[in-house]
Amino acid sequence: MEIQPLHLKNELVALTPLLAEHFNELYLVAADPLIWEQHPNPHRYKKEVFENYFKGAILSKGAFLIKNTVTGNAIGSSRFYDYVPERSEIKIGYTFFSRDCWGKPFNKEVKILMLNYILQYVENVIFHVGAENIRSQKAMEKLGAVKISEEQVAYFGEATRLNFVYLITKV
């Protein structure tokens, strides 16, 4: 199964595979400390910390650069990761958006595109959401995800942190 399609797009957002040459464009978005204040690692706005995040994104072979289709500007990133074929399961996460996208349908539209694509191939999609990330927890619930547990999660190259585990199952 190819976990990263070449392109996902609707009227609001365009997702393209994240490439090394996207670093500067994406870091311009990520350099805002307020974006990360509720995320599991609130220091990702620092260039050296974001470099680790970006490296993990590239190595996942499932990460996307997200652009606003109207403006053409980079607005964030998300990824597929940890595909487990024997459980027909994959994770979606490491998502962030520029603050001008908050409170608007960008996150929902990205997740719908990703879910519609990946649920053709798997039965279960898992989301890890930081225990302190109230904004993302509410977004998961609005999307119809069900909280199924809490667990310590080791993010790529980072410390282990408490996360809430949400599930969306193919119907």
C-alpha cells in the first residue's frame, strides 16, 4: 500500500508530499511559539527542535506540506505514520497549522481528505493527541473520533509524553 498519495486537494487545501526543499517554507509557519504551546513539545518553534520534527516527517514517508489553495501559502503539515498492516491500522498526526487557520475549517478539511484516502486501505485510524492539547482534542471529537485510551508516546527524537488516543474506524 502506498501511504502517501502524490496529491490531495479540495477547494480549501492542497496536500503535497513533504520534501527536504520545503524546510524553509514550512519553518516560516512553524516559527510561531503560540502554535506549539499546547503540543506535546512546546519548543518546536525553535529551529534546532523543528529540524528534528522535520527530519521525522521526511523519514515517515507519509508527511505533507499543506497549502491554502486560495493564497498558495504554506499553512502547516500533517502525516500518516506507523502503518501496521496486520491490524489494518495507521496513525495520522504531527499536525500543525498557522494561527490564521485556527477556528476555521482547515484542520477538518485536511483530516477529511486524509481519512477519505487512507480508509480505502485500512480499517482503523489512530490519532495521538497531547494530554494538554485541548484544541486538538476538541477537533478530534468534532471529527467523530472516539477517545479509547491514554498512553505515553515517544515522539520522533523527543521525550515521552502523555497522549490521549483517539480512533476512527471504517464503517
